[in-house]
Amino acid sequence: MADERKADIHTYRRRFRTFERLPAEGVPREEVLAVLREMKELEEARWKAGYASGAVYHGADEHVHFLNQAYALHSQSNPLHVDLWPSAIKFESEIVSMVAHMLGAGAPGTEPGTPGEIVGTVTSGGTESILLAMKTYRDYARDKKGISQPEMVVPSTAHAAFDKAAQYFGIKIHHVPIGPDWRADVRAMEAAINDNTIVLVGSAPPFPHGIVDPIEELSEIARKRGIGFHTDACLGGFVLPWAEKLGYPVPPFDFRLPGVTSISVDTHKFGYAAKGTSVILYRGRELRRYQYFTATDWPGGLYCSPTFAGSRPGGLSAACWAALVAFGESGYLEATRRILQTAEKLKKGIADIPELYVLGDPLFVIAFAAREIDIYKVLDAMTDRGWSLNGLQRPPSLHICVTLRHTQPGVAERFLEDLHASVEFVKAHPEVSGGQAPIYGMANTLPDRGFIAEAMKDYMDGWYKLR
């Protein structure tokens, strides 16, 4: 894998000057900025034209400029130092409140000042939000229930961040196969619960297939068993509430369900904030307190931080706050309407290609597989046409996460034309190999996942090689 991708990773090594050591004399700032501008121009063409799945969720020039202005105004602020930058606390507390009310705060039992009040913190992204939640459940269960060998139960489609949390925090993770409807299997999830289970997980929606898990049933099982339930709405948290208001069939997933005790939601995806912000929400202040870190005996003084990082870029919180208040409900409704209309067009167009079929009936993350042809060769052919799509496994498939970039005139039509042409190319040239098809094909057949993990580590090693 590392050898296959090395040329792509190191393209800039050949094009731009490489700095192995600090330059003896500083490079003039205008020269530095010229290099940064050139890199920006090289990279933005594909995503601006809508060739990327997910990745950039808004991207219009005027919006990016607005976020950059907000960040620049607060680029020196640091939420760690609240005495110097109380603005950062204003931004983050209001971000949490706005997102909480979007996701069911205000429902009976969640009112401010009650034990079930919806609270939270701003984080650096979905992975940190998930890691913090799992660490919180671990510490809560250890303190309140005496559980020293914690376990979590997740559908096999849950985000890999849950595996990361399990590895980092010593939590045993049970991956439960999904059902034929591409959603979490409620009975199988319940059967996996034992006395050490600290949390059940459902996704709204999961990254691979984009179909919301049966959160209502799963969270009620968790409530009756007295364990936590986490809804991972990192991807859908800023789409599903507005899709529901627009009349789309959205199953319950948020704090209106009494069994849901935490939700992760990414403001830097469909919330259209700058990359680097997310929100983790909890039902009740008591649970959130197990997320916090405090040090009382450090010679440097009393130290506390609500999330993993100490110093954090306050400019990102300012830009996030700016995006939320500038969009408002009407802005998110309109954006969601455009995305879902485009997704409907793409779903129909994919289904009309005889060799392909859509997995289930997703809203905006559209996964599709192939009949009788290699879907990964289709992926390679689409890549050759400029598209950056997500390759999936189990089953072999691809997906496109529809964003505002795809709602631009002609983008959906271009995608479907290129997809049809790619399928025809693969049918006419079955002998073609190379690209991602051999990598995914090998990964799906090798029983030794450790071998694949080592290849992935080699791949990451390559990111940091200068020669």
C-alpha cells in the first residue's frame, strides 16, 4: 500500500523546496505566502467543482472568506485562558446551547436546571467527541457501578473512532453485525449486553451506508438496562433535524428519546464551520463532569481542562459561532433541501445503471455496489475522471456523501455520466488492473488483518519521509 501511494504523497517534494532544517535565514514572508497560494490553487480545483465525496461541505468563496475573517479576528485567543479571552467562553457556551436545542434540548426532562439538562463541550472534531464520550462512560461506570473491566456494544458500521476509544481507554468492544436492512440489529445488540457493558452505540447515520440505526429501540433497551446510550450524529446531526422539518422520513435519534444519554455532532461538516470543531452533548451535568480533567497538586498551580487539549485555537470557536448564527434555521433548512433534492437525483441515476444497485434507501450518504463487475475497478475509473469517492468493504461498495458542492448546476449530471462511462469502461476492459482495485481486493481476501494493519502503518510512515 505504501509503495502504491508514495508518488501521490510526495508530489510536493518534487515541486517545492523541502526544509529538512530551519533555514539559516528566514524566507521572506511574501515568498512563503506565494508558495501557500500555489498549493491552495493546485488543491482546490477538484473539491470546488464538486468532485469530492464529503470532505468540503460548503466551500463557496464568500462563505470561506467569512469564516477566515472570523478566525483572523480571534486568531490569538485561547480558551484555556478564560481571563484573557472571555469571548471564547461566550462562543463555546452558545455553540453548545444552539446545537443542543437543535437536537432535542427542551423536551420534557431536559429543561435547564433539571438533572436531565442537555449540556456539552466544544471539541476538535468527531473523533475527539467520541473519544471523550467513551472515556466519560468508562469513568462514570467505574465510579458509580464499580465496573473495572468496561465493555461497549457497537454495530459493525459504527465509526472507527469507537475502536480507537476502546484501544486508548482499555474498553472491550463488541462489534455486532448489522441486519439485512443495513441498520443495527436490535436483538443482536441486546444479546451482546452483559454486566460489564457501559454503553450502547447507534449512528445517525453511520458513515458506510448512510442509513440511520434504530436509535429509538436501542436507546430504550439501554435505558431499561441502566446503561448509557450514545448517538453518533457526527455526520447527520446538522442534516436530519432539518430533513425532518422538510417532511423526509427521519427516525427518532436525539434527546427527545429518554434513553439517549449523549450525542456527538460535527459543526465542521454540515454545520459549515471551519475544520476543527465538533460538539459532544450529555444528558445531565453529572455525566459531563466525568469528562473533565483537574490537577490540584501541580507546582504550576491549579489546572483544569474540559477536553483533551489544553491550549486550543479560539479562532476556530469564533468561526464556528459565526457560521451558526449567520446561517440560522432558515439557512440550514435551505441547504438541506438542496442537498436532499440532489441526493434523490443521484440515487435514481445510480439505480438506473443496470450493473449497479444502491444499498438500502439512504438520505444523503449513498452507498452502491455492483453486479458481475468489480466495483473497485469502477472506483479507479471514476478516480481517473477526477472523482474522489469513498471505497467501502463488507460488502465491496462505494459511496458518495452529498454536500452543497454537489448541488451546483450540472454536478449531479456529470457524476452520473462519468459513473455510466466508468461502468462501461470496466465491462469493456476486464483485464485492467492497478490503482485501488488490487488493494481493496487483497484486503477483502486476507484473513490476517494484522498484515493489513502493518501495511497501513507503512503507508502512514510514508507521510513523514522527506526523501
